[in-house]
Amino acid sequence: MKGVSEDVTLLLIEDDDVDAQTIERSFEKHRIANPIVRAHDGVEGLEMLKGGAVAHPYVVLLDIQMPRMNGLAFLEELRSDPKLANTIVFVLTTSRDEKDIQASYTKNVAGYFVKEEAGDNFSNVVNLLQGYWKIVQFSE
């Protein structure tokens, strides 16, 4: 029987290829087999969510500073859509700007992490997500 953590898909919205690969490698290193689906910006992320390309249940790991549609604009669109408004989102970004942090929490993010403080190869964030998946009840 599959555990809860094995059922949760991670939608990674990240424009930086190196950061995306580092996150994927960190999942492998921690032997976490959850599916990872990647979008390169907020526009692509919304299209994937609205088009059903991300299996339920899912959690979004969102960068703030991206081309086309940044993370804050993505959150604005996400929270205004009744079908997506309750999506669980964690921010993982380089921005330490208090305005970005405040704006993210105003849009009900579950957590805000600065990449430089996330630990070796983002391992702290990966560990947090793994623990989160084990204890949280998801709904569709």
C-alpha cells in the first residue's frame, strides 16, 4: 500500500534550470519518490493546473522572481480562481524583500523560504515537504 507522501505531486514553478535540477536531485537523495511536475513560470503553472496536468493531491513550490508571470501575480490569479483558491503553496525564492514576504503571506502561502537559507541542496525544504505530506489531510 502506498503511503500518503507517495501520493502527493509537487508542482515546481521555477525558471532557473539549476535550481530545478537541485530540487529534483535532493528528492532523489532523500529517496522521496513523489512525482515532480515543472512549470517555468506562473503562466505555464496556471495553464497546467487549469488543464488538469497536475495529479491530485498536489502542493506547489513557487519561485517569486520569474519572467512572464512572477510568483506574486501567480498567487493573485490562483487565489481568485474558485477551483484553485485553496491550493497549498510554499514559496522558495531568492527574494528577502519584506514586501514579497508580506505579499506572499497575504495570499495564504503555507511557508516562505529563501533559497540561500534552505540548507545544502534545499534539503531542509525537502524534509519539510516530506513531513508535511505525512501529516496533512488533502482534499480534492
